[in-house]
Amino acid sequence: MGPKQANLLQGTLDLLILKALGAGELHGLGVSRRIEQMTQGTFLVKPGSLFPALHRMEEAGWLSSVWGESENNRRAKYYRLTRAGKSQLEVETEQWATVALAMANALKAT
Amino acid sequence: MKLWIRVRSVLRNLFQKQHVEKQLDDEVRAYADMIADERVAAGMSASEARRTALADLGGAEQVKQAVRDRRAGAGMEILWQDARYGLRQLARNPGFTVTVVLTLALSIGANTAIFSIVNALMLKSLPYAHPERMGTIYTRIRGPIASDERHHVNGEQWELLRDHVPALISAVSGIRPSGVNLETRSHAQYVRAGRISEHYLDVLAIHPLLGRNFTKAEDLPHGTKTAILSYGLWHSTFGSNPNILGKAILLKGEPYTVIGVLPEGLTIPLSADVYTALQPSRDGEGAGTNFEAITRLRDGATWQEADAQINRAWSLRTNRYELEDNPGAQVSYYSVPLQKGETATLRPQALALMLAAGFILLIACANLAGLTLVQVLRRTPEIATRLALGASRWHIQKQLWIENLLLALLGGMVGVATGFLALRGLIALLPEHFLPVADVSLDGGVLAFTFLISLLTSVLFGMLPTLTTRRLDLRSAIGSRMTTGSDHLRLRQALIAGEVALTVVLLAAAGLLIRTLIHLQTLPPGFNPNGVMTATASLDDARYHDAAAFRKLLSESTAAMRQIPGVEQAAVGLSLPYERSLIMGGISISDGKEAGQKAMADEVYVTPDYFAALQIPVLAGRSFTDEDGPGTQRVTIVNREFARKFFHNANPVGRHIFEDMLIVGVVEDVAMAPGIDPIAPLTNESTMYVPATQMESSQISVVHVWFQPSWIVRTSGPVEGLTAQMQHALASVDPNLPFSGFYSMKDLLAKTLATQRVEVALLGAMAALALILSAVGIFALVANIVAQKTREIGIRMALGSTARQAMVHVGATGAWSAVVGLALGLVLCAGALRAMRSVLYGTSVYDSRTILAVVLMLATVTVIAAIAPTLRISRIDPAQTLREE
């Protein structure tokens, strides 16, 4: 594992994908790039994790997909948040904030 | 909403698989292409860009598989794949598959059929509203003679139950339906009549289709004569006349007003064509226990309250028959569910049959375990290859379980069909009104049971083989062509021994029942049953309450029958051999050293030629003659058992009973259905015969309520149209008196022994099935050994062994397991068959002839099953076998 990578916590990937798609629709590579950019390169999401997660979340009804043209004229599958996905993003963001705060406090109190 | 999305995904993944796969492929490829495009744009060569992009992807196929594994319905799809693979495996071995499915079909079918009956008798609710609130009363006696069973009740008990047990709605009925004459304008017919008290239909929660139930006034002694018609009689005889209410019908020679019609398709404990009010009292019929009680708990009351009230009411009786001859006995009464009360006598038989059916299932499973074990061993190389290629052991196990489950379900389905047919056959075999339930059906409960035992069998027969794959050693399994571990052989031998042991128990049980039936059917009847034709008519009729009319009918009708060409004798008797007869209690012996003693015996009125017609030998004294009439000395003839029991074998001719009744003769005992002490289906009960001419009017009207007398003719040979001529002879005396039917003595014997015949047929069929299954098991074992050891046998024969020696060597493997099983089975018999003691007559539980027959039968079948497959050995050519290596 390279110095730039950190282990993705269970459930973190879903939240990152939801967040990445919060700004608008993206294709698979786009999601991966956006997460890398958002986390300043801390998380690199590999296709072997990304695609199963995207498909699972689509089946869960959080994402919907359409086929479209990429910037360089490739046919690509674009994902966007559904209404359920948006509320899921809110819920998970809130949860994460709670967990993060609790963890930070726990680690501070030596 | 979420569920719907998920279901839609599963359906899409399963049924639009190609489309979904194509999209996944496109998506993953687009990902790699886009990365490659970027790298080309950045100046990398096209091929290098493509190579690194694919490397970054981490393998397109792996990514797709990762997606597939996470997909909705992935587990189901894998299951479906395994099932299809399993089906292909089964189709590839049709011999194996057919054997397994047939074995399962027979064993599951047997279980389904028997369970349907158990279900109808014990599990299904009675077809009435709130069956849990319906009951009947058991009497528990603790003391020198203990018992705990349903008693019939007498008039006093009924009145107390009706008046002093407010927790219950109670009703009584006659014990069994009787035959009566129904005259319509066109003809007279013999119908079954049931006598029921008021509230009888209320207890059953039956509302008449037309009209109403009997009222209290109608149920009082000498109340108005009213009748309720069954739907069937209303439909067939009265053309479903909607205006029948209030009309009079001519029943028992008197007008009865129809007050109700019952709905269609009813089940009533006392099943009959027409119902009249019982009109019970403490006198006459009600002086003895001649009624059957049923109860329903009133709203708000509890069974505890009801039982307390019954005990209080019935303990204060003046005449407690339960305490007679049982000093110091403690008597208590309690309610039991009506279903239990109605089916109590059939329950042990049904459960025993269920047990036998369970044995069949175990035997089948042992066979199938052996077969599937061979099948798995044969597939060891394939399984080893799959393991070597990375399949997990769990996956292999799952595959085997799925195949077993497929087999079991397939067998279960065929089993339901087999069970349905078997059940139809079984019910056709049972006498009419044998089961106290309306119908026995394959309902949801039965199907659920069949499904469960299918699952159970797959676990039972699948467990062994799948366990063996857990110990599979990869290297040796791939290397060797065929594995025939001796521990596997041992295991199969043990299975065969086990099934043979169970077969022995079933065979012995069936054998004992057959011996019982033979014993009963070949009991010395005490008369000559051949060449006799009998017919029954109802004299529970206003025209024959008078003794003179009764005497005239008997003498004129028998005289008319004697005129039929070919008829040698004609007589009438209240009951016949093989039948139940009237029981007379309180017979007092009036003189000699037994004077003052009381006796109980069957009583049969007969015309003078009764003994001659049935050829019952007169052992001492004389037979009745025409001189014995209403105005002469009252006489009786007793049977040998009566003389033995009450006169210590001394000749009782010349002695008196009932003060002035002279014993004029002694006749041979005849086999009859027991009435006094039901120790066996056929017994010799002490019996007194009285001349029909000396019956008094009051006696006649009472006994004919319960019994329908029989006309008997003895012919010298077959007589053309005998029954029509008998009916004609009777009609010449009374054109409105129908016979209910005509029976030979053989018919009567068969009717009395119906239960025994059904038992023999059922258990015999199951024992035969077990024997066939065991034979198949032994055959399969030896056949497999022959197939597996062909090479070894070839070498032996090349080294000088003869084919015969080789055959014995191989066949012995099967024979030994049978011998061990036989020994084990005999030990089991010693314990298990003792439970049968109560249904065996004329044979003991340890009957040497039965055991010998079982051993011989099993030995024969074993020898055939073990030798048949070894016949292939004689065709083995050692040279060719060795060359094949």
C-alpha cells in the first residue's frame, strides 16, 4: 500500500460515491477521479471496488444510470443520484459527522 | 418501494441476463478505453497505453465477476446453475435416477396414504363449528378392575346429565343405526334409522336445511311421532319436495310427521337415512347403558366446571353399574374431545400403520444411501478434478445436496400421485362407514407432510455420501481409476443389514396378523356355513308389535320359502352366527346346586328349524318343535359354553332358569361376534335360544328396535334366482316388508372380520414393499461389487478360481449382510411385537411357524437377489479383463 493510500473504512466508499455524484452525473472513471480529487489523493478507488459498489447502489435505488457520450466521444455509463440517493447522502453525512466527532474526541482524551 | 426496486433488479438480472452482461462489458471496457485515451493524449503509444490501462483495471473479467457476485439475486443464480448441473447429472444416469425416484415414490406414497388417514382421524378438526368445544365423557375406574374408557350411558345418567350439568349442552343417541321400513305410495324400502335426543343436532351445531330439530316434548316417552330426513333420503325418495314439512310418512308401519330436512354432505356420528326422537327414559331401554352421549360446552363455561358437575350429578345415583363386581372401586368421570372419543378404537391401528410406513421410509433411505454412495464414489475423479481446479469443498457438498434434494422432490411428487392412488385403493378396501369421518383427502396438511418427509429422506440418504467426500484425498483420488474402499463396503453392508432387520419386523408382524386371520377364518364354526342364504328384514314395525302377528309372519313366510324348489330348510332367528346378538342379563338359575346364581348370556329367538337349517348339532336333549307354543311350557336350549360356564359341564337338560323356563336341549357352540366380553373378534359366548313363538309382545317390540331378524334357507345346491324367490315368498305373506339384502354366511364372516382383513391387507402390502426394497438393496450391493471387482475376479479366475467360487465369494457379501440383518431383526421382533398382543388371536407373539416362514422367505429372496447379479461373473473372460488394464 502506497503512502498516499489509506484503507477505506466499511461504508466510507458508499458515502464518497454519493458525495462525488452530489455535484452532478459522472461515469465510472469520473467518479474515481472525483473521489481522488476530493480526498486530495488519499483514496484511490480501484475498479474492482468501484463497479460492484456502483451496481449495488443502483440496485438499492440510490443511483440511476444513463448511457451517454464521454468528453472524448466514448460511449459511457453515467450515474446520478436519485431522490433516495440524495436523502441517503444527507443521512450518511450526518452519521459520519457524528462518528468523526466522537472518534476525534476519543482520540484526544488520552 | 425499495422492495420493488430490489425485486425488479433480481428479475432483470435473472431474465435479461444477456442484456445486463452486455452493458457491464461495455461499461468496464469504456473505463479502460478512457484511461488509454488519456494516456495516448499524454503521448504514450497506443499499445502501451492499452496495456497499462488494462493493468490498472486489474483484469476486466475479475472486475465483472466482482460485480456479478454483488448483484441482487446472485445466490439464486448460483443455485439455479447448480440445479441445472444436478439435473444434467441425473439425466446422465437414467438407471440410477429412475431407481431412486421409484423407490422414493413407493415409500413416500405409502407414507402419504397412511398419513392421510391419520390426518383425517386425529389431526383434522371435526367438521362442526367450534369442534374444540365438543366432547364426550370417559369413565375412569380405579380399583380391582381398572379401566379408563368411553362408556355408554343409561337413562338415569342421561337425565342427570341433562338436568344437573348446566355447563354443557348434552344429547344422547342410540348406539348404532337400526333398520326400519319406509313405505311410500310406490313401494316399501329398508332404510337406516337413527334415534337421537333433543339438542343432538345443537351439540353438532347442525341447522336443518328445512324445518327444525326435535323439541323437548317430542323427545319425551310417548311423545308425538316425528322424523327428520337426511338430505339423501329427501332427495331420492321424496324428490326434494320443498313442501315435505308437516307431511306424514309411513315409517315402522306408523305415520311420522316430517319436521325437518338435514343439509347435504353432513358427517354425523350416528349416520342414518332418517332420524326419529330417541324418547329416552329410565325404564325399558334406559334401564341399561344403551345410549351414547355427546356434549358441547356452553359459552362462558369451562371443561373443569363441566367435569365437576358431571361427577357431582353421577355420583349420587342409586344404581351404579360401574361398582358391580368391583368392590372398593373409585369411579370418576371426565370430558374428552369428541374426536378422541369417536376415533379411540382406531387410533392404535392407525399409529401402528404409521410406524410401519416409517419403517418403509427408513428402508428406502438405507437403499438410497447405498446407491448414492456408489454414485458419489463413481464421481470421485470428477469431484477431485473440480477440487483441484479450485472449487471449494463447500461448493462440492452443496452440489451433492442439491442433487439429493432434486431427487427427493422428484420422488415426493411421484409419491403424492402414488399416495393418492393408494389411498383410493385403501378406501375402496374399507367397509362402508368404517371410518367415522366423511372423507379422507389429500389436503394441505398431507401435502406439507409429504414435502417434509421428502426433505427428510434427502437428508437421510444424502448424509452418508456427502460425508465421504469430506475425507477425500485429492492426490490418491485423481490417481486411481476407481475407489472401492473396504470401509465403504462395510458401510453399505451395515445399511443393508439395518433395512433387512426392519423388513424382518414388518414381515413377522404381517405374518402374525395373517395367522390371526387364518385362525379366525378357520375356527370351527359349530355349524355348516355352506349352502345357506340369509336375508334380513326389520320388524321394528307397528304391524308386528303384537306377538300373534309376529308368529303368523314367521310360520307363513318360512313355509312359503320351503316351497321354493331346491330349498331344504327355512328358519328365522333374531341373530345369526358370526353376528352380534342380544345380551340377556340377570338370568337366574332356579334349581339344583347352582340355584340362585345369576348368569349373563346371549339370547336368540329362533323358529323350530333354526338348528336344522344351520346344521348346528344338538348335543343333548331335543330341538324346538312346533309344539313349543305360546300356551305351553316355556322352554330354552342352551349352548355348550352356557352349560360349561353355569352348570360346570353337567348336562343341564331338565333344569330351570327364570323360575319356570325348562332347559330342553344343549347345542354346539357357534362362532359369533362378542357382545358380553370382547376378547376376540369371534368367540363362543354362552347363549340361550328360545322359541320365537314364546316371545311376548313387550319383548318383541323392544328387541326389534335393536336387532333385525334373519331368514335362513338351506339349499341342496345352487338355486337359480334364489334371492328373488325368497323376497317373493316373504311378499306373499306381507307385500310391504322388504328384505335389506341377502348374505351368504361367507359374507357375514367377512363383515365381522373386516378390521382384520384390512389390517392384513395393509401390513401385508407394506411388508411386501419392504421385502422388495431389501431385495433391491442386496441386488444393488452385489451388482456393484461385481462391476467394481471385475478385474480382481478376472485375476482370480486366471489364477485358477472357478466361476462358481468367484460367484460365491462376491454373493456372500450380500448374503452376510442379510444374515446379520435377519438376526438383528429377530432380536427386534422379540421386543417390538409384544405391542401387537392385543390384536393377535389363536397365535402367540413368538410364533415359531411365523418366524420360520419369515426366515425362509427372507432366505429365498436374499439368495435370489445375491445370485442374480453374480451371473455376470460367468461371462467374465479373464484374458480380456486383464488385457483391458
